[in-house]
Amino acid sequence: MKLICVEEHATDPAITRASKSTMDRDAPYLRWQSSPTATAAPRDRHRPVVVEMGEAVRLSADLGDNRLRDMDAHGIDVQIVSYSSPAQFAPADEAVPLTRAANDRLAQAIAAHPDRLSGFAVLPWQAPLAAADELDRAITELGLKGVLIVGRPGETFLDDPRYEPVLRKLTDLRVPLYLHPFYPLPQVQQAYYAGLPEEVTAGFSLGGWGWHHEAGVHLLRLILSGVFERFPTLQVISGHWGEMVPFYLSRLDSVLPTSVTGLSRTITETYRGNVWVTPSGMFDAPHFRFIRDTIGIDRLLWSVDYPYLTLDGTRAFLEGLPISDEEREKITHRNAEALFRI
């Protein structure tokens, strides 16, 4: 069983340093992410567990032998690697050279191991025209397979008209956009998630709920603003079983029918035609069954969220699913091969 995992991360130290002051200002609670308390649960070798942040950062810096050893140990054939460093929070005058250098570094790692690694570009979202140019370079010259954005591109979401050049370029190049979550807008975080014990607030704001909710809102704004009407072939990937959205598609269609939205398709129809879903290491059989029944097996990709989660139990979970061999091949590699043209 060939296994391609599509949400597997690296960090770029230069981007991380450049974005640190913005993150410290907007989300000081990030320091609690993957705290010793949160990662203290007993390890279960049959399913992924959260990795302590310092260890995850160490692992994410490696794009060579150590990463490949981890992949080999757990039966991962290919990782499509993305940067979890949020380049949009770097100073505007630094973003373009930082992202170019990061994409060059990733492309070099892929060239050294072309049968094991592939990658998503990181873009300077502060300058949308420059971001479109870097996207073009990353795909046509470096051979990367798409774009991953960590959180919002700025104070607004990608439905903001200023980002249309990037969406147009994605469509022209026929490569997907991965909407990865990150911390909520500060005013949202304060109103919705603050006022609890610090570690509870952090988990509630981030991986427990808040950033998944915001990533789902991000995708829904793309649908409701008509982005997929203007760019009908644009393809988007949504992790963590779709960041809550699939579980509310029928409700969304009831409250926001086409007579209200003015769109040519229902929200569910757009979702099934333009969105791919991946588990991001949340290996839960009920989630899998719901997504298979709601979205369809042809729109399901696989991912572990390495190195923020361990690779434990990846193949065992897939091998234990009560599905046909053909369905298993689709979600383990054939769907990814079709989407990324590999």
C-alpha cells in the first residue's frame, strides 16, 4: 500500500524569527501550545500523539535523513512538505526574499530525494502581486505542487479582492491551495476564548477549537463570496476532517440556499466540486465514515500533521478501515497523485 501524506510540516528559521514579534503581540498564549501538561498523556503506539513543541521544532528543521528515517519506520512513502512558518507576519520589506529563500531550500531538499518528498510553496501574502509571481516561480521553475497558507493572509481572508491575483494564478497553474489553521484574530480570541485558565484558553483558542473554526470560516467565505464562481476549477484542501464545515453542510444549505446566496450551486455542491478533505492525524473511525458518506471517497487525501503529531499508527488505521482495496488505494495515494499530477 503506497502512502502519500499531504500535511507534513517543516519550519523556516528565518521566517519564524521575522514573524515572532507579530505573533508575540497578537497571540502570547501560543507559548502554551503543546505544553508539557498537554503532552503528558500516555503514549499509544497505535495512534498519533501530540509532540512537545521543542521536539517538534527540532524535527521540523530536518528535510533530510532524520525525516526519511521516521517515514521509513512508519511506512510513509511520500511526504508533501509545507512550511508551518507564517510568512505573512514578517515585515513587508522582508517577506519576498524570505519566502524565495525558503522555497529554494525546500526545492533543494526535494531534488535530493525526489521519490520521497514533494512540497507546497510559502508566499509573501503582504504583497499579493509579488505572491502571484513567487507562486509562478515556485511551480514552474522549482516544481512545487501547490501553496499552503497558515491562517489568514492578513487582517482579512482570501476572499478579499486584493488576493485575487494569487487565486487566479493558482487556477491558471492548476495547483491546489491548502488552508491550514492558525490563531484567531486577536479581537475574536479575546471575545470568545479568553477569561479561562491560561492553558485552557490557549487550547480552546488553538488546536482544541478556535483555529479550526476560523479555518472553516475562511473556506466558507471563499464559497459565499463567489470565489468558486469566478474560478470554477480552483481546488482547496481542508485539514482536520474539513475544519468542522462538512458536519454543517446540510444546515448551511437550508439557511443559505442559492436564492439567498445568488450562487449557481449550493454550498454542498461547491464543496464537493472544489474541496478536498484530509484528517491531519485525527484518526477517528466515526469521522472517516461521515466524511466518506458526505463528501465521497474521491475527495479524501491522507495526512498525519508530522512532526506536531507522531507517525504512530498511520498504516494500521488505514489497513483496519472496513473499505475495499480500491477505496484504500484512492485515499492512500491515487487521489493525491491525481490532484498533484504526480
